[in-house]
Amino acid sequence: MLALKSAGATAASNASVEVRAGLTAQVELKLAQLEAQRESVTVTASVFVEPEEIKSSSFLVTNEEVFKTAGALQDVSRYIQTLPGVVIGSDDFRNDIIVRGGSPLENLFIVDNVEIPNINAFANFASAGGTVGILDAALIQDTTFLTGGYPAPYINRTSSVLQVTQREGKRDGFGGRATLGFAGAGAIFEGPLAKGKGAWISSVRRSFLDLFTKDIGVGGVPAVYTFNNKVVYDLSPRDRVWGVSITGVDRIRLGAIQDKTLDSAELNNLDIRYQGWRSANGFNWQRLFGSKGVGLLGVSHSEASVDQQVKDLVYNALPPPGTSVEDLINTSPVVFRDNSREGESTIKYDLTSYAGMLGKLQAGGSVKIFRINYDIASPLGSDSPYSLDRTVNAFDLKRSFVTNQLGAYLQSSANVTSRLNLTWGGRIDRYTYLDRARFSPRVGVSYRITDKLSWRANFGSYFQQPYFVFLSAFAQNRNLLPWRADHYVTGFSYIVSPTLRVTVEGYRKNYKDYPVSSQFRTLTLASIGDTFDVREILFPLTSAGRGRAQGVELFVEKKFTDRWFGQMNVAFSKTRHAGLDGVMRPGSFDYTRVFNAVGGYRLTKNWELSARVAYLTGRPYTPFDIAESTRQRRPIFDLQRVNAERLPDYARIDVRLDRTFIVRDKPLLIFIGAQNVINRKNLASFSWDRRANTIQENEQIGLFPLIGMEWRF
């Protein structure tokens, strides 16, 4: 509650005001006329204040940063790719989050206290990335991103935590906005509930390229629908409930294009039909226990479905000249199909209280129930580039089962001295499907050297169960263990001003029990990387892998002021993993040097400019076995040289210009921009041209113009 009182005047107060670090709120008070009195109240705090239990770098990202930053495409995952320790994957089209050498599978996503397996469209069950996010950036209030060493309340993941809070709807009347841009067209509607005791907000978006063309050069056009909803209601001054619903529906056809010759790109040799959907829904009840603490009950359910079919048009032989695409599609064999569903129901409770000498005490537990229904087949074998035999690992998986995972944690954060704060605790998780339990200790310290300079360090063990599709594909995979990553993190933070800070942080992650191939002794899942083609990475596995990732990151951040914002980071790292042969080789995401800079500047009241600069050293890759690939007319990797070569360095500059107009007393934002304005020919990968029987280079996105608009009403 905010209240003002002047001598000889009646006190004036308003409803509760949310005061949060890094966020701006407007408060309007109608005061009785004060004759000669002039008083002011100023509340000032650094935007970098973090919860005391966090003893490593954490990043608070605002809605405006995601929405207006060049190159982010209004996608929170793509903005996160600009932060320290995070890199892009193998393709500009994907928005995978790759943190400190870890796989995209190692990240935890939480939206309004609802855990979501994947926040992206066009994703499969062996990936945590996609092409575009299903979250509407205009609904995001703020995002907290933790790159390692995170506290015990978060369920185990071995790389990072991405926690998104969506904003409430308007409590003082109906409103909304309409958007049009790269991701498509959409609308947001919002309004009050029960005379301002609550609010609702809804977003619906749809891609629109399929309305103008049947092909964008890949054999089809992606179509995406997203639906985001949130309802908040204050039951009493101490009780608040909210419900969240997030859904994405997508479909695409890739492959051979009618009325065009079948040459060059490998994609032209395939016919891929994909459609899927994913949805997460949750209910939360938060209760305040006076000044002593707060409890949070969450109940949620997420469900995902994938329906995919792949035909190989040149599996048996190269077609003779003049063969029609339609005939090829009708007569070619199905080499992979997937018609599966995964469901996850969760009930959890978190209690935070203040307990004297124990300081801030946090405790809680969760129960997860998984419902799995797989119908996946690779009837002719995986045609794996890792095997000399194209028929290896043929399978037809039809299996349904229900299992669960239990978890509980306890954690305390307290001041040991006026300058030293200690966090200690841990969590225990029971992986019923694997019949394994794991304890994860956590300890961290922070020391305030001066009012502006602090030192932090932490240690934690983190475990993660392999995805169910890996566990189910082959009988021996049922014996896999939860893999482990021990995080060691330390660093300094210097608060130059309330809106400017500099941090430097070093880390090391030690991996153990990582899934590695039992057929190919040099191969580990960590050396394969991100892929949409799950067929290539389904093979017998064993928990014999080990690895390490280590590095140093420098970060400078300037939060929004009246004129500009920006952040810059430089990272140096090294990632190594070993398969069954025990030889440590570069991991798939071993980018040794990374530089990112993003920023925006308000030129005038109505004009804003933003830019992004990215540089990464070349990504490791496994070269082809030229002799065998030529003989078999298909790609075959040289497994004695896993990740022994590197692609050329990657560099890109993105820009965006915003212009705000006033239409019928409402703001209309129009923006134009471009990705890769220098039109650099960054190399994405090498593939094998089965028609020409030779190596082919695959480039990243070149100069790519963007335009869009937003109108608030």
C-alpha cells in the first residue's frame, strides 16, 4: 500500500502497488488541494537486486527487451541466445537454448509456476527447441534466466532454468492490441473481473504465409497457431489464485517440390509431413501468512502430440530423368513415422518462511505423473550416418505406460555476518521408471565486499532422467541412469549505478553417467547436437559417458532509462565429452569464443533504433568418410574423427527501426529491420548430395528483411 500525508491534510492512499526490481509502474493519486505544501516521495532501488538464495549470475529480462530487440523476432528464446553462456545451435531457423556447452535437452522452462516441457513450435520428443516460440512476447512481464548453480526449489535440469512471468490483464477496463509481423498476425484482449478484484488476458496468433503461397522453397509452408491465456483473481487480501493456458498447433510439409527438378538439396530427396500440438494448463493458489511467509500450491497438466511421416524418394535408386514428383512420392517407401503423445501432470507445493537463525527457509515437494503413448517406427533401419550398415537399428515401437517422479527439497539462506550470506540445502528425486533415487546437495555463499562490489560462489549436483523416447526405443536403454552434472561457479558483481552493472563469472561442469552409444564407441549424445531428425539419434545407449565444460564470462548490462539500454558479453569456454572409448573430444556445442552485444536507443519521442552484433568461433563437426560415402552414395561419418573439424567462424549484425504514431489517441507502432544486414555467408553444416555423390555446403540465413506493426486499443 502506498500512502502520502502532508501536515494539516488528510492522508491519501491507493490500492496495492507492485514494486519489483527492474520494472516500472505508474501510480496516479488524486489528492485534496494542498495550499502551500510541496512534498515528494521517491523510491529508488537497483534493478539488479536478486533473491538472496541465488549465488550465481541471474538475468532479469523485461518485456520491452524481448519485444523490441533486433534479431529477437519477439521470441524470448532468441533473446536469451544473446546472454552470457548461451549460443545458437546449428541453424538460424531454430531457437534452441544452448547453455555452457550443454544440450538443448538440459533446460527447464517454467511459465507462471507451470513447468512446460517445450515452449516452441515444430518440436519433437527428443528436443527442447523449435523454430518459433509459442509464448506471446506482448504477454510477458519479465523473464528470469539462470545459467547454472541454481537453488534447490527448481526441479533438476543439468544446464539452465528459464522462468517466465506473464502480466495480468487490465483491471480498470477493456483493452487490447493487434499485431502483424514476421511470426504472423495476432490479437490480445484483456479486461477486469469482479469489479477489479481480478483480470483476464488472452492472446491468439496465426502465421499467415500459407495464405499467400503454397511453397516458400522447402516444399511447403509452415502454419502455426498459438493461444495464451491468463486469469488472476484476489480471493482475499492474503489469497490470490491464477490460471494459465498455453497452446501451440503447427503443421508443415517439407521435401520435393512439384514441377521442379530433383537436384542439389538433400531436402528435395525427401517427402516429410509433420503436424503436432502441445498444450500446458495450470492452476495456482498463493497464500500469504502475514509477515512470516508465503505458500504456493500448483496443479498443472501438459500434453504434446506429434504426427510425422518421412518418405525417401531415392532410397532404392536414383530416379530416371523426367520422373514426376507425384509418382516418386506414391511409390517411395516410408522410412520413418511417428504418431505419439506424451502427457505430464504435476502437483507441487512450495513454502517460504522466515525462521529466525535459519533466515529464509524454503521447503516443498512435487509429484509428477507421466502418461506415454508411443507409436514410432523406422522399418528399414535408421539409415544412420554413423553406421556402415544402413539397415541397422530398425525398430517398431508401440508402447503405452504410466509412471511417476517424486521430488522434495529443503533450503535455508541466512546472514552469517552483516556481509556474508550462506545458502545450503538440497533436494531428493525419485525416478520411478528407472527405479533410482538421487540426492542433490546445494551450497552457496555471497560476500558483500563494498556496497557495490560482491563475490559469490556455489556448488550443486544436478541430475536428469533421459527422455522417455530414448528409454523406450531399445530394450537395453531401460537400464540408463539419470545423468549427473556437478556445477562449480564463482564470480564478482559490481553495481556501477542503479541501472548499470558489470559481472565476471567462471564455471566448471563435470558430467557423469551421460548416455553414449554402445555400438559406436566414439559417439556420445553430447557430440551429436540438436536435430529435428530424431531417427538418426535413436540407437542403443549406455550410461558410461563423462564430460566437462568450463569457461569464463564477462558481462556488462545497462537497463532501460529514458534514452537507451544495452548489454554486452564475452565468453571463453571449452567443452569435452567421451564415449565408450574414454577419449575426451570437443562436444557438439564447443564454441571457444563468443561475443554478443545488443542495445537500443530512443532517437526522439517517436523513433527508436536497436541493433545486435554476434560472433562465435566455428562449431565442431564430424567429417565424412569420403570413400565409404562415395561407395554407398549416402552420408557416412568418419567416427575416428568425431568433432575433429570446425566450421568457419560465425558473425551477424541485425538492426531494427521503430516509429510510433498516434491513431485515434492510441499508439501505433511500425517497425522495419533486417537480420544479417552484412549478408555474411555463414556456413550451417555440410551434407552429402546423394545425386551428385559429393559434399554440399549448407548456408545460414543471409540478408533477411523484416517488417511489422502493433496497435494498442
